[in-house]
Amino acid sequence: MVKSKKISHEKISGKDYRNLIINAAYELEKNKSEINDLNVFPVPDGDTGSNLSLTVANAAKELLNEENQGIDEAAEKTARAMLRGARGNSGVIISLLFRGIAKGLKNTIECDGVTWAKALLKGVEDAYSAVEKPAEGTILTVAKKCAQAAKTAAEECNSFEYVLDATIKAAEKALQETTRENPVLEKAGVVDAGGMGLLVVMKSMHQTLNGGKLHLEGEASNATKPHTGADFSSYDTENITFAYCTEFIVKKKQENEDTSGFKVYLNTMGDSLVMVDDGEIIKVHIHTNEPYEVLGQALKYGEYETVKVENMRTQHTDKIGMQVAQQKKSEVKPYGFVAVASGEGLTQLFIELGADYVVSGGQTMNPSCEEIEYAVNQINADTVFVLPNNKNIIMACEQVALLSQKNIVVIPTKTVPQGISAMLGFDESTGPNENEEAMNEMAQGVSTFQVTYAARNSSLDGLDIKEGEYLALEENQLLESGYDIFNIVDTIGEKIKQQEKNTVSIYYGTDVSEYDAQRVLEELARILKGSDVEINLYNGGQPIYYFIISLE
Amino acid sequence: MENYVIATCSTADISLNHMLRIGVEYVKFSYFLNDVEYKDDLGQTMSHESFYQKLSQGCDSKTTQPNMESYKEFLYQFLNEGRDVILLNLSSGISGAQASAKIAEKELKSEFPERKIYIVDSLGASSGMGLLVDKMAELRKEGMGIDDLYAWTEKNKLRVQHWFFSTDLTFYVKGGRVSRVAGWFGTILKICPLLTVDKKGKLVPKEKIRGKSSVIRRIVDKMEENAINGLGYNGKCFISHSDCYEDAQEVKRLVEERFPFLDGRVLINNIGTTIGSHTGPGTVALFFFGKERVE
């Protein structure tokens, strides 16, 4: 813990900016539950407070090591780190805001009130233009009103602190107004969570300027440690010699082909080797730093049945479980696919459908831009299609598409079934544009019902929801709630009847036994008796959602 | 009635009775089932049921097209009687039979310079060939001569629309008739690929549909999109299937429900042993006259 020096309030330096961001990350972490609680939708999801905290923490971490720099450089670093670390839609928006600020601070060593106001305006402009359909009553509106207030204040007095004070006042007012601007918030009688996060950031800036403690090192890293994130920059600090736990099964081209040479080779590639060759198939488990080399060699003996690669350095965070399917890095292929999904069953399904990488993530655990980009970069393809499969992950994927040198096409799938259908729309023989269109069309053609639990009490869309009840969603909109799962299933069944579609797929989650899943299937079959519908059950293994039900 | 011969292959997948009734001859393909050779004689030697049963049990079936000699022998019998022949042959897009037949034609022409021999590459298969040859027989009955019939067939063969789906593509891949494409073989997800035959007479995967009921509806949608006059289609419609009569029945039911002006009932045929060796069980194919295939 280091006590900050007196900060000039007229202008701020690069060091000041660094301190402001570090403290902002700390404050966000401290206040994240409060921000999370503003989430009006009762569905458990990637909470705004956590997402904002993780996004800003990425910048704080980046700035820790360097004190003396111009404000332009500090802002540039902040923006870059936030863009990479952005999680969830609110994380993406705040990172865009800071990217605009960095642009506004270009070639500035110290920032006065006028410059800050200009930078804020640039930030808001950037964020607005990046969001396809900017909604009012959100973090964007709060930021916009702040920037307008900053402009007026800067004209009165060219002092950073004076301008900051004015923006805080404006933010407080703007935040209160979000309730009335956004009908969903109005019903629930709360303010916008993202806007609240922004206010926390600005208030912490003010505090820091006025001699607030600087929360460095221990505290900061404690506070900002992503509880779910994979930290790709920390590899070399850990004591694992071989990072990738690599498992695969190869169906041999020629039965009884001698594979002892392969075993000798594998022994040179890592440790913890287990290899079984039963004549028809070879099963391998190995810890290695070069999974691609190993997988490439394995192909000489036949085709993969399954492949699984896990980074053991990040396994303890229980986060990143990227899976590779039939990956040969040296070959450039026309198309590659990254899908976001959680649960072993769903991951396997996407791999079977041709996904090269499945980024672990979904509801309540939105992967960062960095994780998505990492996955994209592992694929050597001319065009990479990215399937977010969750509405709160779409923006992060789009962000990756903007930042990356690669040709990335985001198919904005909002649910897992939309992602599966999008994969079915792919046709190798047509071009990227046709495929984008076909995949989007297929994604739109599927209906999704999801059953989860209420994470909080809520009164929404005419439903009085109690924490812990089952919740049914249709296309992410509330459909029904209650304590009896069969009533919920019946409601979904009635909805299915109304549509002229014939294939129902039930993906049951990790918290549901096969027996219970079977009973749900039978109940649905009972409701749908007489309609020409085929129902199939799959073990999706996903968290949070007991059932994801698709209709196509 | 005109005295010339209309002939096709055993791969036309219409029944023996049907062929006899319309007066069409056929050349036999053959297949090796666990290394025993059989002639594809439209289910006479081996019934379709037992054939598919054997495939399901894991028997391996390899097909052979008639070689040049077989075509020569087959055509010779008619030419020798002084009759002209028009032969509707299996698509060059999936078989080399056309090349053999063309060589046979060349040699026979020097032997029978006064006879007419027309070999038509149907660019089609299964009951798609059957539908076309059925129409050809009808035109002959109406008095069309062989030259005109040849011209008509060449002009109209690409109007025979082929649409089919399978619940299991294992056999297609094994036979090399479709290339393995990422995402096509979602066995877990019960994906039923919907395929067509293109203007080169090759099989082309078109869509991946989940679930049998959905693909059954989709294939009938394809008929609506592609048939002459759409729902007002008033020609004949044939279905062929490999050991999945109920699915074929369901397609028939939907077609008859949606196309009130059909010429007669929808005819359900078996996919014979030659085509069936490549499709395996679980394929339903739908054929009708429609838009000319341009892709």
C-alpha cells in the first residue's frame, strides 16, 4: 500500500491517469455485488459488475509496472488492455469508451479540463458508433450526458478536477434518469447497472485525486484477480513444465500397424504419457508444450475420433477449456469455426459439427475478447466464423473481429441451438458471404426455449418471480415461472404446438440426471402427442440451464 | 406402335412388372455381395428385403457396371432382329457405364450401319431414370419416332428433378459418391442431409436438416419450389427408397396432399441392389419433372 502524492488538480499526468485506473479497478471490484444486484432480469447471467470489474482490472494490471509515462501512453495502454480483456456487452462498451478517450488524448503529456472534455466526447462518439443499436437508459446514455456536462464545465474553467466534478454530478443525475428512460428498468424501479459502474469509476477518480489511497500490488491484484478468467500473460510464472494436457483417440488406417515408433516419439514430446494401442484404435494421454506437433504426427496413423487439449496452467481457475478438433496447424483451410459453449456434451456437439475451437463460456461466464481472439488465432483459415451463442457475448466477438488482422465473421447467435443451426447452414462449396447469409438464416429458423432458475426475486412481464423458482424463457424472453418443472414443460409444449416445426431437441444440463431428463422428455411427448414431432434427448452438460430445448 | 426398342439400366429403379407393362428393356448391372457375384435383375434373384438385411448385418456389396461386351451383347439382340434402339443410361456423373456403352455403340454401328443406336447419358439415377423412361415409353405409344424421341430426351432429361435424403451417409462416403465435408455427418445430432443431382449428374449435398420429420417436409418443399407449375404440377411423381417404406409412405402422403393435380398416385419403388449398394438403407428419393437443372 503506497500513499499517493498530492496530485495537481488543474492537470493530470500519465502517472495520475495510471493511478486513477488502478483505483477504479479496485473500486469496481469492491462494488461489483452492488452493481450485480441491479440486474433486473431474474435469469442468472454474466453480471455487469463482475464484467466491468474484470475488464478494467485488465488495464490496471497492465499499468502497474510503469509509473512514468505521458498520459497519452497511459491512456493507450489502458484502452488496449481493456479491449482485450472486455467481457460482456458492458465491458465492451466501457472499453470502447476508453479507446475513444485514448484517441482524444493522443500527443498529450498532461491533460487539462478542456482536453479531458474533448477526450470524453471522442470516447462517447466512438462507443456510440460501434454499437449497432444504441439503447437509451444505459451506460451509453450516462456517458453521453457526462461528456456534454464536461464540455460545458471546461468552457467555464479549464481544470481537470473542475470538469471531473461536473461529470460526476451529471453522471449521478443521468443514472437516476435511466430508470425512466428504459422501460425494463422502470418496471423494476432500479437504475442501469452499467451506468452505475461508470459512476463508480468516476467517483473513484475524484477520490484518488483528493488523496485517496492508491491500491497497488497486493490489494489491487487481490481485488482484480479474475475469479473466472484465464490469464495468458502469467504462464511463465508458474511451475508447470508441459502446459497442455492432450488426449486423443485415433482410429487406425491400417489395423495392427506397428505404433511403437510413435510411442518413442511421444516420449520425447512431454511427460505423463499413457498410450494404448488395441490394434484398431490408439488412445493417447500426454502432457506436452506442442500439442499440434503431436496431433500432426498422430494423423499419420489414421483419423481422429476425439481430441481434447486443455491448458493445465489455467485449469485451476476452472475456466478455459478449449477443445481442438482435427487441427493441423500447418495447412491453411478456407474456413474455420470458433464456438462459445459450456458443458462437455455441447462442446462435443460443436466439434462434431466442425468447430475447430470451442471457447468455454456462456451464461454467467462471458469469455473475454482475449480468450476469443486466442481461439481464433489458433486456426489457420482464410475466414473464421465465430458463434457467440449468447447475447451477452456477441459484442465481445464483434470486438475481436474489429481488432484482429484475420478475416472474422461473427454470426450473432444468441443461444446454443441458434449456433448449432448456424453450423448446419454452412456449405463448404460457397463463398464467405453466401455462408454468412445462410448461417444467419438458419440461426433465425430455430426456436429456443430454456429452463433455468430465478437468481433473484423479480416482478417482470406480469410474472411475480421468487428466487429459486424454475424459469422458462422463449428466445431469451420470460415465458413462465414456478416450482413445478412439469408445469413449465407443459407451457413450453403448448408453445411448441403453435409452431409448424417438427424436430425438438432437448439438451439437459449438468445438474439434471438422465432419469429426470427422460421424465421431462416423456412429459413433453405427452403434451405433443398427436402432432408430428420428433423429440430427441442430448446430454449437453451445460451449467445454469437445466434444459435448452430447440425447435426446428 | 413404333417397333424400336427403348432400353435402360437396372438402376432405373422401377419394378420388373412396370418395365414389362411399358415395354422397356434393361441392361443388368451386377454386384458382389461378400464376394459372390449377383446380377441386378430387379429383385428376382435376391429380394430387396434380404439384400438390405444383408447390408445391415455388415455384408459388403460392391457393384460393377456392365462392360463394353455386356452392352454389346445386350444391344446386339435387338439390332440383330432389325430393330433400332435408344438406351437411357446411368449418369456419367456417378458411373463409368456411359463410356462403355459409347464404345459398344461405335463398334455395333460398323456392324449394323443401317440401324439407329442412340445412347443417352441420363445424368440421372434411380427412379429419376425410371420417370424419364416411363415418359419416353408414353411418347412412343403416342407415335413419336426414335429420332424425335432422342431429341426430346436430350432436351428434357435435365428437367428430371432428383431430391433425396438419408438418415445415414456412411454408405455414400464409402462408395466415394459424395466427398466428406465438415459438419455433414452429425450422427449424434440426427442430421439428415438433403441432396440433389446437379446438371452434371453428380450427387450434391444441399442442406443439413435435423430430424426425419423435418427433412420429410423439406423434401416436399423442394418439390414445390422446383416442380413445373409448383403446386399445380400435373405430371407423374416417383419415389424410391432403400428399406424405409414408412418414410417413403409419409413423403407420398404429403405430396398427394399438397399437389392435387398429380397424374395418378405417387409411385413408390425400391432402390435396387446397384444404387442401394451405395446408399445403404435409409434413403428416400423423390422425382418429378421441373425446372431444368442449371447448377
